[in-house]
Amino acid sequence: MGLPVGYIMEEDFAANCLNMTSKGKLYRRADVLLGKCDDTPTVVEAVQFHGVHFTKNDALVKEIAYLYKSSSLAELIKNSNLACKHLQEVGLMENATALIDTVESDPNSYVVNFVVKEPKSFTLGLKAGVTTHGEADMMFNAGRQSFGGRGEAMNASFSYTMKGDKCFDIAVSKPFLGWQKYSNVSFAVYRSLASLPWNHCGTQENGIFLQYNGQLWARKLLHTIKLNAVWRKLEALPEAAFAVREHAGHTLKCSMENSVAYDTRNRMLIPSKGILLRLAQEYAGLLGDAAFVKHQLDIQAAAPLFLGTFLSASLQCSLLSSLADRSLHVLDRLYLGGSHNVRGFQWNTIGPRIETSSLGGAASCVGVLHIYRPLIPAEMLFAHLFVASGALASVRSRHRLRDMSDAPRVSTGIGLALVFRNLIRLELNYVVPLRYAPGDFCSPGLYFGAGINFL
């Protein structure tokens, strides 16, 4: 977990950061006392905040009430550090530092002072970036953090790509406050217009969703429940195949998603150790035209090797089943290919197709094996070798496993991966397809990828 960010007050310190009248104080880092004060009895006399202007008192009480249960100085140091971390993660504070002071009348009694900086009341941002398909885009973002004084957040964004794709959304989130409660609920409304070049279509989506994020089993499992309602319009271009054009028009999808994950990775984007196990389901059919059940299993494992290198392996298996004898809409089907999974193949072009229109499938499996070598800076830039393999079964397949095993696609390559602030991953690879089917859109060459969910 790292060293606590809290400090212990001793003699002689310029108490300017607290704007306090007490003099003659000196702060020492808490790790000086770690391991030396495990049995020191402790009583917390008071907890004080410095720098609070609009955060509600009841929210602060919920976050720090557990400190009064600390029975030793070591436990108080640890809990103060956890409180600082949680105050920032739930959005109540932008920065927080715990300063622990002794009470003059009782050497075993302490006062915990939190020096905090509240989040900015309003933020604006404009940035240029790259979409997951490698297209340049612009995004304008406006947000307000902790607008109600209890960690609530509101955010509005508009993005535009050079090819004309647009997306606008407004989202509101509210954390559940309390000692080490890592859960929240969010609500969003969005509208997007996007092109789907793999099946020569364009789509318009107007949707809302309600999502709960929480933890299970003593916070070892991450749990997410999401309710979706999406009104979609598919517009087929003249070159689209008839099997795609017959799905054109308006559809309504109402679905519920549920996922449970166990995650011990040290980093999300390029982990060097740890494992991820995630099982997700989506059920659609209560209302609207879409009626299906989708299951997805994600496995990722990473471990160090030698000379600073480390190994990473990822596997993703998906299964889609139609309900009520309804055909699977092309917007709901599974697709494979592109810089996020089977590199060297054009985006979402693996599997059955008619002419140049990809039709998607109902079952897929893809695995990728990487060997990474950190470069400079070591936490941002990596060289990697990889082998990727994947297969897709059509919606009409009656022997899905056999069909996928008969026609796998395989590619290998070498390249560079860049992680920017643990928010986005960029890849530039030279890829060589090793196994492909006649007519596949693949060729050796340089491929660029950007996004978060890479295999």
C-alpha cells in the first residue's frame, strides 16, 4: 500500500500550513515511527479539518468516524492515511494530508488535523486526441465536482472526429460515503452519431443508463450493475450488403448488465504482475426489439521474467444467444479484428461477411501473449513482442466450437506501447498476419491503436 501520507507533530515546526497559533512544532514523516509504536495505547481526542469551505459536515463525519476506534498509534497512522486516500477517491477533496498532534495533558491522546484542498467548483477543458479507430478527434469538457458538498459530480462532454462522428453526454454520479466504502451510483444521458465502416453503415443512438459500482466479499470483488435504454437508428449506405440493409431503421434496446471482477493487477493498462478475472452478462428483452443474452469471460495474467522484462497473457471469450426466436441485430452482434485484439486485421472485419460488409457473429474467442520491456521513462514507454489469435462463429452456426477451431486468425508483431497518465494506451506496431482466410482485410505493415481495453 506504500507509506502513509500522514505526519506526526513533534517539536519546532512553522505551523503556517495550518494557520494555527501554536508554535514550537516539528513534523516528522509517519514512517519514522512505523514498527516502533505498535503497542502504544492511543485515544483520539479530536479530528479537525483545515481548508474546508463548502463540504458538508455530515460527509466529513462519515469519512473519519472510524478514526476514534484506533487503539494504537500505529493503527491511527494507518487509518489516517486511509482516510486521506478515501477523501480524495470519493471526490470530497482534491488533496488531503493528515497531521497527528499530541495532547499536552496526556501523551497517549492525539488530535488528527486534516489539511485539505477542496476540488475546483467548475472545470473546463479542451483537448485533441485519437479515437480507438485511430481517427483524430476533439473533445470539449465541462464539469463540477462535489457540487452538493458530498462528493457528487456532474460532467458534460462533446466530442467530434475528423470523419464526422459526434457524441454528447451528461453524467451525474454520487458516492456512498462511509469508512472505506468504495461504491457509487451514476446516471447519464447521451447521444452519438457514428460511422461503422466494417458494414458500411451509420448509426444514431439516444440513450440513458443507470449504473451501480460496488464491492463484494470484503472488498475483494468488484461488482457492477447497469441498466440501459437505447433508441437506435441504423442507416445503411448504398454499398452495404442486403443482409445488413435489412436491419436498417429504428430499434429500441432495454438491457441489464451485471459483472463481477477479481483484480490484483498493479496497473490497469500494462500490468507487470497480478491477475484479472471478470465475468459479465447482459440480458435484453424486457422492452424493445432486442432480445438476447450475452456472456463474456475476461482473463489476464502478468508476471516478471528476467532482465526487466515481464510476460502478459490475455483471453476473452464471448457468447451471444438470441431469445424469443428473434434474429440478432447487427448492432448487437460480436465483432473481432483491429488494434485492440487481433492486430494486423482491419477493425471488426474477422468472420462471416457478404461482399465487403462484415456480418458479425454469436461466439468469439481471442487470446494475446505479450513480452514487454520497459524503456525510458520506465512507467510510460514499453517495447513489446506479441502473438495474437482469434476466431468468430456466425449467428447461424450450429457447431460454434468446431467452426472457430477450423478458422482461427493468427498474427505476430513488434512495437512500442505508451501509457499516458494511466488514462490511455497508445500502440505503434509492425504486424505480420500468419494465418488468415481468403478475402480477409489484412496485410503486413504498421498499425496504430489508441484506447483503454487492449488484449
